[in-house]
Amino acid sequence: MRPPRPWPAIVGPTASGKTGVAAEVARRFGWEVLSCDSMLVYRRMDVGTAKPTSQEIGPVVHHLIDLAEPEEPFSVARFQAEALGVLEDLGARGVEPLIAGGSGLYFRAVVDELSFPGTDAETRSQLEAESLAGIERLYERLSDLDPEAAAKIEPGNIRRTVRALEVPAITGELFSSFAQEWEEYPPGNVRAAGIRIPREVLGTRIAERVEWMLANGLLEEVRGLLQRGLGDWLTSSQAIGYAEMALHIQGRSTLEEAVAGTVKRTKALARRQVAWFNRDPRIHWFDCEDPAEVTDAIAGYLGET
């Protein structure tokens, strides 16, 4: 049995302060946080993902963090299964969930229980091998086969391009066809608050956070992952910051170039996150320059559930 709907949620782009606001709101109501972030699921990737620290979250229980090793295959379908299991546990204990994060697909996988096609290890391995010869060719193939899916994927994103080609190979159906239910937003599923910060202010927050990551051990963290043999994985487009720092450590870019690239890609990610969440009419937006300014208002709004 799961907790009664609508479930409260806090969403927004990266560096918007969701973590701190969610921890404070959850503390006030005795809720537990379900993190909806596609990178926080990986262990050993703490600094570069801005993983919540014990100081940030205090006594509030957080779920769906550190679920897998970096080299371990991890999908949104697995995340969904893990999340629904947590919700069953919370329901049995009579605890309310607070869903919080910036990964839009992971968010909807939980609140709307979207369906996802299966995977095939052999097909995926073949596509990943082809990607080593150049992601551009693989992306062009996707553009020809399924332009609707390609339009929603960053051209350099190996993981998502491979997935969008794997699905038709094993199901005979275009990847975009599975996204049709994504256009439906059941109003009774979630009561969501969105944190919206002016673009220039968010850009400053992103740049400051990258500098904080460097000062708090990002390069050392990336070196440790490279020593585990994760060079190819890190330099794929899914690992913002890690890819750039790996190239720097390998002598293929300067530190300044790595920092600039990380900031640029993080800003692009934030724009995509905002665009994704803007399509969801269930989200009530709270505008601010500092998320602390809207914590009380968000708590009041979500406390009405």
C-alpha cells in the first residue's frame, strides 16, 4: 500500500536550491525525501553531482541515492522499481513522501508510473561499440529513423541516443511512440512546487557551485574514477563535470577549459530542465533569487495536501 495521493513534490533546475528547501520542508512535516536525480543514484560520485551532505539534510531521511556503482548499468525503469518499492514501505509505515529533484523523466516515472520498454544487453553492447567510432553517425541514424525522438536528445548524449535506437531494435516500435503517455498529466497524482530563479542569477549560482566543487575535491574524485577504468564512461556526455575534468586530467584540456565547459553544459542542462517542467501544468512556480525566500511559501503550499 502506498501513501495517499497527491504526493507533494519540489522540482526545478540544477543549482536552484531544491535540496535545502526539500530538507527543510520535509523536516517540518516529518516527511521522507525521495530523490529524483539521475546522477545521485551513483556511488563514488559525490562532489561532482552535488550530492546532499549530512549538513544540508540534517536528520531527514533521503531515499534513492547511492543505488549503483558508476560502471553498473542503471535505467529509469530500475529507478522506477526502486522508487515504487520505497513508496510501498512508506505507506506501510504511514509516512508521507516528498519527491524532490531535477530529472524530469525520473520524476514522472515515479508520480505517473510511466511505462518503459525493456532492454537487451547484446543490442545495447553493439550500439555502444558503434558509438565509439563516433556518436555523430549514431545520432544521424536516430534522426533518420525517429526524428521526433532525436529532437529531444542532445546530439552528444551517447546514453540516450543508444537507448532510443535500442528500443525499436528490440520492440519494432519507435522510441517516441512510448512517449505518447508523457503528454498526459493526471492532476490527482502530485502537488508540485517549482523553484524558478532568473536565468542570470541561476548562471551565477552554477558557476559558483562549479568553483565549490573544485575546492572540495572534484579533481581527486575524478582521478579515483579514472583509476577504476571508467575513462570512456566519464567522457560520455551523461557525466557533466566529470567528462570535462577527465579530459583535463588526461592532458587534453586546460583546467580553465574544463571549468568553462562544465559551466556551459550545466547551464544548458538547466534550460532543458526548465523546459521539461514548464510542460507540466501541475507545477506551481515560486519565483525568487534565493530559494530561502520561498521556503515558507512552498511549505504552506505543500502542507495543504
